[in-house]
Amino acid sequence: MNADNTIQDELNSMGSPLAGLPGQMPYAVPAGYFEQMAGNMAQLARQNENTMPDFGHSMPYEVPAGYFDGLPAKVLLKATGAEGAEKQAGRHIVFLPGRKWAAAAALAVIIGSGAFIMFSGNNGTGAENMLAAVPQHEIKEYVQHSYGIDPAKAAGNTRVGNLDVDSQDIVAYLNETGWD
């Protein structure tokens, strides 16, 4: 910014909305405000002394004598665990590292048996298993009764020429499905 440019010109050239605002302060401090402040504060303090209720000077809790003198040492003992070691010296502590291994082994057995049951027990879908459970003679009876076809005779026909179908059946089939 050079001497010919003012702040307003620079703001206008940037397209800033601040360019349209006036450059004067909207607020003013009364004359002698800061000089009179010390006296005003003293007057407020005197008013507060007269109007503030007396809450008393007794504390709700008492601190034992010498409490803060030994506090840093007590905190250090707690933080380092030395106090716990002194208290535990008379006790026998049982540490069983095998518990972790036993829990891990039990979890592995549970997961392994679940995976074995899931992947080996059911190789097909439910419908396939149900159909496999139906005896063969019942399926043959159903086909023969419902469709009038002898399954043994139909299974023996491996060539189209051996089929027991007349021309009326073929024409009826083509009329139903289309001649295309």
C-alpha cells in the first residue's frame, strides 16, 4: 500500500463489504473515565461491605494437623506401589499364569467345534436333504400315478425314436408351446 492509497480504496479494490462501513468508532469513553476508576471501585467496595451478608468464617471440614506436611511422601508411595508392597509382605499372593492359557484353549475348542459342526454337518440345502430321505419306490409310484408314465420304461428309452408318443401328443404340445 502506498501513500496515495487509503484503507477504504484497498477494501474497495478487493470487493470487501467492509469498504461501505464508516471508519469511525461507534462507541466513546466518557472524559476522565479511567482517572475516576480508582475512586469508583473504592466506592463499590464500601457499598458491598454494607450490603453483603455475613456468611461466617467457619470451615465445614477440618484438616488434621500436619496433613499437608506428609502428603507428597504418601502420594509418592502410592504412585510407586511401595506402600502396597509393604502391606502385601505378610500375605501369600497366588499368581496363575495358566489361567490365560486355559481360557485361550477353551475358546479355541469352542470355535473349532462350532466350525466343524457348521461345515461338515449339512452339505446340502434343506430341500435336497428332504428329497434324499424319500424312498425311491415312493417317487416311482408318484410319477406313475400323477403323470401316467412308467419310470422304468422312460428310463430305458435313450433315443427319441423309442418314445411311446403319437403324433396327436406332439401336435397338442406344439399348440400349447408354439410352433416357433
